[in-house]
Amino acid sequence: MAAEITQKVEPVRNRAPFSLIFWKSVWYGLITGIVTGWVKLGWEQLFPPRTLARGVSNEPQFLLQQLGVPHDITTAFVYYSDNQIQWVALCIHFSFSIFFSFLFILLIQYWPKIAVFEGAAYGIASWIAFHLVILPAIGNVPPMWGQPLTELGSEFFGHIAWAWAISAVSWYLIAKQRKKTLLHPHVGWGFEKVMPSPNDEYHRV
């Protein structure tokens, strides 16, 4: 009996119709992206990634400026409790988080191992792609060797915390579904591999 309970099997590809998977991924990605966007903001309050010299315009603001958006728009703000809240930068920040939360949820339906290490691998891949390749290539940030260790460390671990939160929030939403359109791969830290429930109408073998 114990051997049957602990048996490890390969994760199963989602068998639900793509249209249902896509639109529920959009909806859950919106919720997940908003929540995990707060996680990333909170992390950066504890461990600011940029020095004061580079913190005048953050990456989203500077990217918009590189695309020709006027400075007065990219730095637009409103007041809350006498504090300036730069809403344009926040819109870009949360849009990024929402899109990559949606992408994570969608991709794990077909390639479950993307969720390995509780989503941490997804965060590391995002950090490498953007902060070591894409943003330096377009001149948004210095190359890796030109970035302070504090910035590299903050962004590296911040992306891990953010992606772990994506995995955790999306798993909660998926587990609470009334109609089991989406599945979570349960690949965990890469060692255990669990099939979805056999009662799932879309995921039966």
C-alpha cells in the first residue's frame, strides 16, 4: 500500500480544450500578477536594486523614454498620504507581472517542468533573459559586469521570490476551481511528480 501511495509518475499534459485553458489562464494570470506585483514591490522596498545615481528613472520608465514617450508622462504621479505615487511606472510594473503570471499558468498546462523548484527556475530564467541579456542589449541597464553586486543580488533573489509567489498564488486558484479546467503540475522541487486527480473530466487518461 505504501509503495502505491508514494509511486512517482510523470506529470500529465492538460487535456482540456485550448480555448478554455487560455481564457482561464488570462483570468488567473490577472489575479496572480496583481498579487505578485505587490510581492516584487515589497521586495524592492527592503532591497532596493538601484543605487541613487541610477534610481531617478527605473527600468520601466527608462524603457518608455527609449521608445520616445516624453519624460513628463513617464514620471507622472499622483499624491497619496502626501507621497508621490508614480502611476505610469506602476502600470508597467504590474503589466509585466500580469503577463508573465499568465504565461506561467498557460505554459505549465503543456510543459509542467517549467514549474520546477516551486517556480524559482522560472524566476531565474526571467532574470537572466531581461536583466542580463535584453535590457543590457538595448542600453536600458549596464551589462552584468557594470551592475553593482547589490543590484544583481536584489534582482536575482527578487525574481525568485516573485516567481515562487506566482507558483503559490496560481496553485491556490487552480486548487479552488469548481470546474477543473487548469491543472498544477506538482513538480515541486523537481523530485516528486504527481498526476492530476483521476476524477478530473478533462485529465483522464
